[in-house]
Amino acid sequence: MERTVFLVGFMGAGKTTLGKEAAKWMGWDFVDLDHFIEAEEGTTIRQIFEANGESFFREIERESLRKIARSSGKNRIVATGGGAPCYGDNMALINELGISIYLKASVEMLYNRLRLQKDERPMIRAVADENLPGFIQNLLEKREPFYQKAHFTLEFPHLTSRAMVHLIQEIQV
């Protein structure tokens, strides 16, 4: 039976990096939801946001979650975008379509990662470095209730691809 594991959490929590590593170790496919959307739409997430706004992007994101989960093939790990679980009933959909794991990171850890990636992230591109911790804190407080609906949570110091592989293997038993 095919299995889909969805990784949820704030931008910069390590969903893509840890998801790729865990999928490789397990011999599973890896799908980054944002890259999937870019391939499907033939443009970047940044351009979708700029041309059509966040609401339009979130609709595409929801349909892409369904497409990925319905695709035939091997087991897969899907790294969602940070806001994907927080739009509409996407978290319920994610939990229905597979197993969800919340990668929980502190504001400090997120700030240290995100301040180096601002140009790649439409949500924080215009946020000044000195305002970034407060921005992260505020947005994380709004998103946390959605993330906490995940089936499982991995938190520092257990926020590693090896811990994720172990958790996924435990779930399969």
C-alpha cells in the first residue's frame, strides 16, 4: 500500500532538507509542494503571488495537495509550504490523505535560517531584518493551532532526518 507523509511547519523549519534526506534513506519519492506547483504552473511561487495574490496561490496549493496524494507510484514524503496547512481545511485534508508530521522549530532557529533566505521567500522579502523575529513570532502564533493538528510532532533536538525516518518506520508497523 502506498503511503504519503506530509511535513508541515513554519518556513525554514527544514521540511525540504529533512524530507529529502529521509526519503532518500527510505527509498521513497520526495515531493516539494512549492516545486510541484512551479512545474505545474510554469512559473515561480513569487510570480504567482505578485501576479495573482495569496488567495489564488492557496487555491492552486490545495488542488496540488490532492494531485500529489492521488498520484500513483511509490511511497512519498511531501514537504508542504509553511502556509499550506493554514488555509481553509487543508490541515484536515492533509490528515485525511496521509500521515502528517509537524516540524516544530523555535523563533530563534527560524530567524537564523530565514534571514539568509529572504529573497527566496515572498512572505518575508520586504520585512527588515530587525523586524523579522517579531514577524515570525506573530505569524507562528497564528499558524501554530493548525500545525498542532498534525498526527505527530518532531521538535528540537529531535528535528533530524534520522528521527523522521525512525518515526515513519514506527508508524508503518
